[in-house]
Amino acid sequence: MTMPDNAKKRVLLNIPQRKALRAAIFMVVMALISLSMPLSLNAGTSIVITDVNAESTCSATLTINTASISFPNADPGVVPTVPANENPVGVTASVQIEDGSTATLTATAAGDLVSGSDTIAINSVRWIVTGSPGNTGGLVAGTMSKSAPVLAGSWTQSGTYTGSFLFYLANSWSYATGTYSQTVTYTVTAP
């Protein structure tokens, strides 16, 4: 006996919601049970899985283990390049990106180092990088800039990367005495 198309639709739509939910749960449980059973394959047998879907979005996190750095006072004739007291500054970047994409870390200074009306050019501060043996953890050495973001890290594969920045200040007799400061913004981007 065949039913008209509209009758079949009515039967499907009139299934009580509780029964439909139970049927769906039963099918999921049966699928999980069958997937957990060992499979025996004969020669020439293959299994093909299709329509496997997993959704992922690009994302990134950055951890820098200190919120500020400072440079001690030093005689420019003896110490032409002053290392930051906090060196090395630990950096951990975790990125999740699509194949063929690149996640980047940039540093942008809000201006020159300032102490009252005195300034020291921000490009007097530079950094080098270290990482795991033979690797910089994707970090890139550079010099601070107030005019444009400076590349400080780059990653082409998803993962967690660790390394360190070591900051240095070019010392000079021309600097006026004072306590100088400036804000630097680090931005990690995962397209």
C-alpha cells in the first residue's frame, strides 16, 4: 500500500518530540558503540569515512612574562649598549591558523622615550631573540619604532611557540639625566 506524498509528510511531522529525541539519541549511541568495536579487515577491504566535519577558527594568544622593562644608568664610555634589567623577557605565542596563512606579532611604540621635556629616540631601543636550541620560536629581532608597527614574530603553522626578547638601549653622552618612559603595544594577528 502506498501513501500519497502529503500523507507521508504528515506522519513524519506528527512524531512526538520526545520520541524523535529518543530516536536521535539511540542512533548516536549505536554509532558510538559500532565505532568502538574492533574491526576485522580482509585483504582488499578498505574503510572510507566521508562527511567528517570539524570547525576551527583562526586565533592567537600572546604571553609576555613582564609588563615593563628598565635600563640601568651606565657610563656611555664603558657601556655603549645597556641591557634591560629584566632580560631575557619570556614570550609564548599560541596560534591556530589556516594552511597557507601567517600569524604575526608586531610592536608599536606610542612615541619616543620621554622624561619631562627631554626625549630619547625610541629607535635607540632594539631587541634580539632567543628560543629553543637552534630556533627563535618564530620571534624576530628588531628596533622600536613610533611611526609603524615592527615585525616581532611570524608563524606559518598552528602551535605554541616560546622564546625570549633581550632588550638593549644604545647609550649616549647626549642623553639628559632623568627617568624616561614610553608605552609599547604588542599585537598578535591570526588571519
